[in-house]
Amino acid sequence: MALPETAAPELELDSRRAESRRGFLIGLPAWAYLTIFFALPLVIVLVYSFATRSSTGRTQLTGWNLDSYRRLVDPFVFEVFQRSFFLALTTTLICLLVSYPFAYYIATRGARLRNILLVMVMIPFWSNFLVRTYAWKVLLGSDGPISQLSQALGGEPIRLLFTNTAVLIGLVYGFLPFMVLPLYAALERMDWSLVEAARDLYADGWTAFRKVTWPLSRPGVIAGSILVFVPALGAYVTPAILGGARTTLVGDYIVDQFLAARNQPFGSALSMGIMLVLLAATVIYFRSGAKEV
Amino acid sequence: MSISAGVRPKSPTERMLAGNAWLVYAFFYAPILVLIVFSFNENNNVGIWTEPSLRWYRDVLANDAVMSAIRVSLIVAAISTVVSTILGTMTALSLERFRYRGRRAFDGLVYLPIIIPDVTMAVMLLLFFAQSFQWLDAALGWRPSFGIATISLSHIAFNISFVAVVVRARLGQLDARLEEAAADLYATRWQAFRRVTFPLIAPGVVGGALLALTLSLDDVVVTSFVAGPGSTTLPVYVFGLVRRGVTPLINAVSTLMLVASMVLIAISLGFQRTSRSRVAIREQELEPN
Amino acid sequence: MRKAAVELAGVSKAFGDVYAVRDMDLAIADGEFFSLLGPSGCGKTTTLRMVAGFEFPTAGALWIHGVEMGLEPANRRPVNTVFQSYALFPHMNVEENVAFGLRMKKVGATETAERVKRALDMVQLGHRADASPTQLSGGQQQRVALARALVNEPEVLLLDEPLGALDLKLRQAMQVELKVLQERVGITFVYVTHDQEEALTMSDRIGVMNEGRLLQIGRPEEIYERPASRFVADFIGEINLLPATVVDHYSVRLLGGQVVRGSTGAEPGSEVTMAVRPERLELFGSNEHIADGLNQIRGTVVRRTYYGDVFYYDVDTPAGVVEVKEENRPGVDLHEAGESTVVAWDPSATTVVED
């Protein structure tokens, strides 16, 4: 037997390094792209948020200041944030309340029916978001079908359009699939024999739900909530179509800074603000969910 | 898997759940149905039904602005879907199957575009392009303009992440042993990818591509910020119309957009059904017989 | 002397700080059915994976038919693996699965078709070439995995607990089939299992592992009759382990003072363990005549258990509780609980282990 030429640890390490390099290179194009077209723009917004606005509305990258951020705590601005936050929160809660029994129902059907029911959820999901929101504008108009219906029943013409309620309806409608699908995924993956075990151990239906089903479906609840809350907070299209000029929300407020008001530094500060709120909410929510699994 | 549906009695809870489900479906479909029905309405006024007619569809086809917007939408969607699917799939492979320094940072970077609202994204990209055009002008004397290119680049920026998430989920379900088996049977890394990994993640890739396509065709805010004169997409154009009022013309355009979506869904489902059984095989393989 | 099919010298494998395999020296002969046997986590699968090329050794060298291959990637080694979960490609049918390796090596279409047919016939699945893996039972999938590996005529076939997912009857049938197949084909098989019955029935030689180390290599009879360590003695089959002190090279003293015969190389006075298998013990009533030269201990029967074909007696002796296994045959006396008896056995059945 020849003397062993030992495979020294370095040689094994070398092959692992080659493997790592391959992985890195495969991801490199996307990394580069995201750095240029995402990370860099983010940095630019950050920079602009400290810039000054000239009297003609142009942005001057001099005279760095915190003015824009100071405006963030103005009562008016704060109110806008608050309003948007609570609207997004309400939207998320309503979506959750409506979606959970719905997803539960689908997840507990037989395989074939489940697939059909899912497809029927996917169809609105894949349909154009703008169109779906617009459909509510048609429905809720004062001479739209709902209004006509209520008038036919002897009531008043509905004046729902251009109110907060209309926006809420539109947001819930638009984001409902984003809550249903993760919930369904979590419930479908669950081990239902655990529920049966709970009932075998004398738990009634509600307790079994509270102690077994709900905690196990938590990841789905978290994912769905994030998927609804995030776009709802920065919603622009839905309020623009269904809301009125009276109540300003963050999305519209930001867009306004870049179009009419021409105050890019302030718009940038607002954007950073909303992003921080969302990051904080996501992190907190994730952590709280992760802890209890 | 679910509880065997046949064995349970129809308790009051069951009935409530079922009732709730049907209400939700009604909620989902009523607006869409109303829209479609009224697009065939002869009357100018959307609310009042007079007689069925194809008038608005004819108007759509004759409308240059709409046709041009459709063209731009399709070009942008095609470009952004192809590029983001390729980059997103590579991202998923890189993150899921390899370990290297900086992987966590890359992972975080990929997830950010998903949790950013489109308003912020729009602002970011607008300032980025505006600023870069200034720099390019100063450095090279060439000043690019906002148009199809900027829209496509923007769509790719947020689509990569969505494709990556979908493909990664699919990749995660794949038995890593299959790739080892391929190597055991003399396949090189590339052969193993082409003949084993890729066919098995293909449904995920297609799903990701469809998602990217939908997001691109749906996008309003980002596009309106980075579009230029003469390069409006369909949703942005419709958005402009909608803000001004409600007309059956919009209904007709909307119905057409809906039909297009449904065709896409039908294709995607057809594809998925043939491939779904294949991942189920892996699960069955591990069951003792 | 023929080149060893697989040889390991000083091979270790560490994952971070944890050593899965330590300092392993092993030579597997050409054409041999060799089993690596041990409990979960003992390093047997890691060793197999190093031979296959899915892991590289942290230290030491590995040869396949004399060619050093420790750091060759898996796809360049002349070995094939049958995986525990079969790892059949779900998107290919049986024929495509089996032909995969040949196609990767760019073997011509006619030759491929021929070899695939032969391989499938060899595992009696020629009629299912078009089936998809989902449509097959576990046993059939396993045979496809086997065919897929063998069709490439590897120098060594590696099997990672391939029968684990099958039920008992099927497993026993497959054990015979695999052994017959190996003898027919003549390829070296390296078989990993935690089931000692499997290893004993199928192998030409067994390597027993625990905690990353190879404890003993030998033919099944050697491992069974003359275990080299307490772990091996305990792991394989049933055995009585009684603490003892060495008197001289031919005898040891058990607890309670009884001296019995058994050869040992340990120093007089050292603490050892005397091991003897229950089926080599015989139970005698206090009045019965016991032949000369047998080791004996007195004890009281605590319990008798009926197993259909055998009886087990738990006998309480000063040396410890001893388990005796006796055939259920007419003419063999039964003993009752509480009976005073003598446990006797031939000294050659005694093994003294030093740990």
C-alpha cells in the first residue's frame, strides 16, 4: 500500500471555495442589476431628502438640511401618515376576518373541489388591478347599479363614491386574494391529525381551533398581513379612483410632491418615512411570529 | 391533504363557512360582471342600460391612443418578463443551492422590492433616472430620455424579486438527492441542471414569469413616473381616463383586459396541471409501500 | 494479489468541529459483498458518500481499484449509488431513468437500448419500461434504482440502506435477490445498513462502526461469534454481558466468585466483560448430570417466556441475570420459575472483551 497522500483540509476547502464562487457568479448579474436599479436609487432618494428646494421648485444638491424631515412631524403631515396607517390596518384586519373562514373552507374541501375553488380565486387575482378598482367606481356611482337598486327599493341614491368607505371597499377588494392565498397555503399544509388529536383529548371545536389550528396557521396570517398592509399603506391608485380630494393619503401626498407641488426633497423624505414605517412593521411582525412557532 | 370530506355532518359552523364562502365569491365577481355587462351597453351613461351594442368595442379598435398604449404595454411586458424571469431564476438558484459570503446581504436585497410600496419605488426610479441622465449628459454629452427603455428597466427592477421568490419556493421542494443522483450517473453540473433541475422547477419558472407579466401589465404608479411623452402604457392611459369619469369605452377596454388575463390563466393552469403531478411523485417516493 | 476494489487509509471527515468519521482504514476486496453496519449517526453513510464522491475527505486517502480518487468529483468516479429514497427522476419514465447514465456518457443509441433492456430484465421490470415512477410500488422503484445503477457496469456499487422503506416480507425477499444478483454480476457491493440481520445474512464481510470509528471488520461468523469489543458484542444479536476479573489467560472470575474458562489476552487482575450468547447456554435442573469441562453457574429461574419456537429463561445468578435460550422441542425439559438450576456452556463459546 502506497503512503497516503493525505487530502489535507486545504484541498477540501478549495473545492468548497470553487463551489461558493460558482454560486456567487450565478447570482452576480441579478445582484448587479438590483444594486444599480434599486439600491442606488434608494440611496439617491435618501440623499435628496436632505437637499433643498429652490423657489422655482428645482432641487438643489447643496445646503444639506433636515427641513424636509422636520416637516414630517408637522401636524398635517402626521395626520396624513396616521390616516393612511389606520386605513391600511383596517384593510388588513377586514381582509383577515373575511379571508380566514374563506380559506379554511377551501382548505377543508376534497381535492377536486379545492382546485376549482382556488381557480375561482385566482381569476380575479390575475385580472388587472386597475380594472377591478374601476369596476367599483362603476358600481358605487350615484347613478350606478347599487344606487339604482337602493332607489328601486325606495331608498336614497347611494353616495358612497369619493368617501373613505369607498376607498376601504376598494382596498379590501383589491387585496383580498393576497390574504387568501397565503392563508390557504398554510392551512392546506397543516397536519389535520393534530386537530383530531385535540378533539380526542376532549377539546371542543372552538378550543381545538384556538389551541391548534390558529397557532399553526400563524405563518400564513403573517405573510398575508404583510402582503396586504404594505401596498395598502402606500396605496395610490385606489384612493385616486375611489377617494375624494378631501382626505389625503400618503400615496397621493408623495405623488403630489413630484408633480404639482414640485418639492422633491420633501417627497423623498416622505418616501423614506413610509419605508421606515414598513420596515419596522415587517420586522416586528416577523419577529413576533417567529418567536411563537 | 384534508379531512375526508364525506364523513363530516353539516353542522351550523359548516353552513356558516359555506355561506361566507359564497358571499365572498359574489363579492369577487359582481363588480367584474357588472363591468362586462355594461360594456355592451349602447347608452353613453354607464348606469342606465338601454340596448346591447358593440359600439364601444369598435371605438376601442379605432382609437389610436389606446392602440398605441397597448403596443407599448406589450413590448414592455415582454422585455421585462423575459429578463426578470432569467435573472430571477438565477437568483433563486444562487440563494437556494449555494453558500457564499454576502449571501445574506443578497437575500435581503432581493426581498426589499417586495415590501416597498410602488409609490416609493416610483420616486426612487424617477430620481435615479433623472440624476443619471444629468451625469451621463455631463460625462458623455449624451442625454437619454424617458421612454420604453426606462419603463422596462423599472419593471425588471421589481419583477426579479417576485420571480426569485416563486422559483425559490419550487426549488426548495425539490429533493436535493436528485441532483446528487444525476452526478452519480456522470452528469456534469450543467447537464444535471438542464436535464434534472430545470425540468422540475419549470412550473415555478413559468409561474414566476406569469406573475412578472401580470405585475408589469398591472403597473400604474411606477410606469407613470418613468414614462415619457408618447410612451404611455395601457393601464396608465386608462387611469388617466378613469380619473376624468366613467364611460363605456373604458368598460370595453377593461373587458378586453380581463379577457386577456383569463386567457393567460387558462394557459398557465393547463401547464401546471401536467407538471404538478411530478413533484407529487417525490412525496410518494418517500412513503413506505 | 488482486487490487482491492476500495481502499481507505487514514480517512477522516469533519463537518466544522464535529468528526463524522475518524481515522478509517479499510480495504474492500474485489467482488466482495461488504456491509458497513452501525447505529444511526455512526458515520457509515458519510463513509459511503466519500466513496461515491458526494463528500471529500478532510484527511486521508481513498483509492478505487488502485487509482486515487479521494478528491475526484462524483461524476468522474466509476461507481454508482442506490439511494435510500431511490431518487428516481420523477419527470422521466423508467427507461429514461435507467438510460440516464449511459446517455450522459454518450453511449450510442443501439447499445444503450440493449443494455437498458438487459438491466431491466435482470430486475424483472422489462415490461414496465414506459411507466412513470409514480405508478410503481416501492419495491419496483427500488429495482429501477438498482437497474439504473447497474446498467453502467460500475466498478463498485454503493447501496445506502436501500431496503429501509419496504415492509418485512418484501425486505427479506429483496435481501435474497440482491445477494443472488451480486453473485451473478460479480461487482463489488458496498452496503450500508443499521439492520444487523440484513448485514449478517447478505455480507461476505462486515465492518461495524460506531461514533465515526471502524470497530471490527470480519466475516459474519467472526463478528457474531468473536466480537472484539463490548459495543460490537452488544450490537449484534443478543448477548449476556457479565462483569469479570481476569485470573489468568484461560479463566476469569465472575461476580460472586465463580471462576469460568475463557481465553483472554488481558493482564490478570484487570476488569473485563465476559460475553456469551443465550443460545449457547443450557439450563440444567439441580438433579441433572452435567458433562465435564463445561462452565457452570448456579441460579434461580426468575421468568420463562414462550416465543413459539424457543423459550427464554431469565436466571438470577450471583454473577448477574443471565438469559438462556432453549429450543421448544419434545424431549427438552421445561423449567419453572423459582426452580434452582445450573447454567452451563462450552468454554469455547465464551468471549472476553476488554472494554
